[in-house]
Amino acid sequence: MTPSQARNRRADAQRSRAGILDAAARLLNAHPDASLEAIATVAGVTRQTVYAHFPTRQHLLTAVLDRITEEAVTAMDAADPTTGPAADALIRLLDASTRATAQYRNLLPKLASLPVSPQADHERHAPVADRLKQLIQRGQQTGEFDGQLGPDWLVAVTISLAHTASEEIDAGRLSSKEAAQTLNTTLLRILSATTPSAAKPSQKTNNRRRSPRR
């Protein structure tokens, strides 16, 4: 096989794998128990091709979860978290991630139940955690966020609360809009993000304080 043929074969394999993951994400979100044969049909490949890329159903589901995580990270980067006030950037980051994963609302609970080692779970969350940490550290450096708590702890709290917000939506206790507003408010309070009104007293308050007592 020539180098050119080898490259073409690798490219074909990558396209085939991507097509299977796209089909699996769409079909499993609509029908979580869809068979691998049904996924192969939607992807336009044979069942043998699916097994060539993903030996078991769990391998496929894990790859789908990785793919969704990658989409969320891409959306977070597109939200331009390095510009503007840190609090505003954090909200943009979270909103972008939520929009990216919202289309898989029916599938994510099933994927979340997959058995996974602590190391694998850490590695999957690492790209998200890294971006959150950079943003939180920026906010601490500028004084927008409280610098007394470690950034790693705040990242863990942020991810945990985001999962909780998603669970509340799944349980029907909060709408998507309510969950986003609640999450944002909670995080900004935990981070002690300053706002113009909180950063300095109002002019009216200052005037009252300066007024002589009668």
C-alpha cells in the first residue's frame, strides 16, 4: 500500500467513525435503546463497520459522550471567555455549554450512568475544568471574584452545580430558563462577583451618610 493509499484509508475510516457517532447521537437521543444495527442503517454503513470502530455498545456510548463533551468545549471557546468582565464571561461560557448539550437532553442521563473510572472521568472533564479555572483565576486577579477560595475548588463546585441544574431540569422541577438563571445567580454569589451596585454605594446612600445629624 502506498503512503497516499494509507492516508486515504485513514481519512475514510475517520469519516466513517464520525458518521457513526453523528448517527448514534441523533438516534439514541430520540430512542435511547436503539440497536447498533439501527445506528448502522442511519449512518449508512454495515453493522460490521460499526463493530470495527466500537467493539461493544458501551464503547460506542462512551465515544458519543466524548463527542458531546468536545462540542461543548468548542462552544465554550467560541464564547470568547478571555474578553470582558470575568463574571460576564463566565455566564457566556456556561450558556454556550448548555446550548451545546441541550440538544442531547434525552440522551445525557443515560450516558451519565455509564460505568467510568475516576481517572477517565477526570480526563473527560479536564478540558472544561481548564477553561473554567483560567476564567476564575482571571476574575480573582482582577478582584471580581473572591481570591480566598482555591480555583480548583471553585471549578469543582461550578461543575457540580451545573450537573445539579441539569438534574433539576430532567426531574421537571425547573425549566431550562429557570435552571440557567438559578445556576448563574448561585455561582456569582459563591464567587462573590462584584457588580457596579455592590462595588460602591449609591450616590443617594453617600449623601445620606454625609448629611449632618439634626
